[in-house]
Amino acid sequence: MSDRLPAGADNRVVSRGYVGRWRDIEAAPDVPDAAAYLVRDNAQAARAVWQHVLEADRRETLVAAQSRIGAEQEQGFRESGLAVVRPPDIEPAVTERPADPGRIWLLTSGSTGRPKQVAHTLDSLTTVGTDQPARTWLCPYATGAYAWWQVVTLSIQVPGQDVVFVEPDQIDGWPALAAEHGVTAASGTPTFWRQAIFRAVDTLSTVPLQQVTLGGEPVDQAILDRLHEVYPDARISWIYASSEAGAAIAVHDGKAGFPAAWLDRETPGRPRLSVQDGELIIASAKAAEGMDAQIHTGDRAEIVDDRVLITGRIASDEINVGGSKASASGVRAVLLSHPGVAWAAVKGRRAPLVGNVVTAQVVLSGSGDLVTEAQLLQWCAARLPDYSVPRRLRVLPEIPIKESLKSDV
């Protein structure tokens, strides 16, 4: 066990099952050195993380919410040499092997959609190591996800960075939780922020946030502008990060996309960004172990004037309508630019003769209650080619959100 505690050891940790400081978290007894912790809540997750921090010189760790893991994947952990810990129960590994000291496994769906593991260390997961203004961070992300680890490592490694964890069943009421515990900084997906604004913008504006961060999904100008209206004095940032590439882009100027001048530049300590055939390519020292030197992200990047806009996944963005290529992200951006639309999702749907047609789902904002389907279609028709105009538009009563804080519809 290391005798030297990390710089954030005195930072406060708040979860439904634990309120205290990192340094006061008790290590779990008799846990094998190589272990997959499948936890019920963030209190158990914090205990697993702190045990790894204290004993990183001999521990290999995976942390995930029990709700994310099926029996087949759990068996795969055991066959790979990881004991499965469902506190307080421990299932030993099927394959006996020594732990790989310092390794932290993260789960990601990957570009194929099949669950896979990628390997990191505390060092590769820690992307902020310099002094920061004292803040209390809200962490609503799924336990063990890359974005969750970003908030956790910030709290562990940087003094003055307290963390308040939000369980999945607390998402709807997070503004009250944030106000109760003095949260001054919060990170979430655009869908997370859109849902909060849609449901309780008045309550949201009473939480005195100094830092608002977005990531995990394409970040458009509409949500940045809306957040600036709610928090005119806060710094609003968006982060591009993934389990494979690490945290690669951070933008704080209130604009969607990042400066085109950042492309192909060589800056010590920063990732190298490039665009090839419309795809964002990243080379980073913070990438997961075993990644290619040039990571093909699968995300579409468009250079518009002096900005590079990341608009969505290449595989799901293109809709072939009778030989013409409609862009799902382009249609979505047009819908979101309507003042009466709070959220939108666009997909292709199989159709006779043309192969596919564009369909859309929207949630209307408070100012959009009187907006009709016909008016939204006219809005699209005035801004899109005919083949890109949705042929079916459905109005939903609520913004759909999953445990990942994404819509995924």
C-alpha cells in the first residue's frame, strides 16, 4: 500500500450511501488483486476506486453498475482472470493469473455496438492535474463510464474538487440535490441538459453553477446558447472524449465545434487532431492501451468557415433516399434551430421505391406548445432539400434519456 495519498484525499465525497472524504473510505477486506466490482451504487464504487488508488502497485480493477452487466459478460470477466465482486459477495476468477498492476478496465460499446473492455491507468484517466478553482462537482454519469472516471480522477487528484454522485433514480431531481450540497460545477450530456431545462428551468437557474460542461454527444450551438441564457456568468465548456481516445478536445469559447487552426498542429502534451474523408482522427498520449497511433473515431467532422463541427456517428448519419444522401445530423440541427423545439432525433425508415425516408421525433419547448407538425415541416422545407425533409414527424411528451445520459432513440 502506498504511504503517499493523492492530492485530493481531503476532498468531500457525497453519495446516497456515503458522505465523507476520500481518505476516510474504508478498503474492502480480502478482495483479490484482479477484480471486477459490480456495484449497486456510487458509495460502493467509490470504495472500489479508493482501494485501487491506495494499492495501484498491485491492483487490476474494473468498476461497473450491476444494471449494465449481464450473466454472460460477468462470466467473461471471470474467464479473463478477474474475480467478480458484488459487495459483499466474491466470485473467484475461473482463470488463475497474476494481476496486471495499475490497470483499470473500462467498458465501451465500441463502433460495432458489441461490449468490449479497454485498458487505462490512473495516469491516462487523469487529464486535469493543475490547480483549479475550488468547486463541488455533480457527477450524474453511469458508474464506471469514461466520463464518470473523468470527474472521479479530478476529485482524487486535484485539491478543492468535491464530488456529489447522482444515482440513476435521482436524475429527475438532481437540481434539488445539487442545491442541497452546494454544487457549483456540473458535467452532463446535451440530452441531460436539455431534459433539465425542459423539466425545471426555474429550479435549474437557482443552482449557482460556475462551471457547466457538456460531452458524450454532439454539442450544437442551440444548447450552448440556451445554457448561456440560464447561466450567463458561468464558464460553459464542451469536451470531446472517448474510452478509446481519452479526453482530446476542450472548448471554452461558447461556440460549437473547435477552431480549424487546431487541426494537424503538433503541441507537446496535447492530442493531434485531423480530419480524413470527413472523419475525426485523433493521436493522443491519453488513449487507452493498445490503440492505434491514429485512432479513427467514427465521428463525422465538417469544416465550416474557421470551425470544425462534430455532428454525429458516420455509420448512422447518412440516409439514402432514392440515391440522394440525407444527413440525419443536418436535419436534426434544422429542427433544433426552431425556437419551439427542445429536443430532436432523426433516423431513416425503410420505404418502397426510394429505399428509405427521413423520420423525426421532437419534444416541444414551453414556447413551442402551439407549434404544429405542419409548421415544423414547413420550417424544414425552407431550409433543406426535399429528400431531407422528414416524411414522418412524431411529437413526444418527454425527452427520452437512458442511464448513459444519452437518448439513443
